[in-house]
Amino acid sequence: MNAFIIFLIVIYAVIGGISTLYLFFSMPAVIIWKFYRKFKYHISIMD
């Protein structure tokens, strides 16, 4: 029982870590991409 609970905790920690890393890298990338399009193509940031 105890090993099963530890296994679940490890699995959930890995899933949480992956989603956190995805958000950590994708949010700034989207913001930079929007400013790049604004200055190069004169497209609104909200599009």
C-alpha cells in the first residue's frame, strides 16, 4: 500500500513538472512572437 502511494506521488509530480515547464517556456514564447509580428508585419497584438 505504501509503495503504491509513493508511486502515485511520483507520477503526479512528473506530470505537474512537465506541465509547469511547458507553461514556463510557452508563455514568453507567445508574447515574444506577438511583438515580433507587431513590429515586422504591423499586425495587432490582440490577433
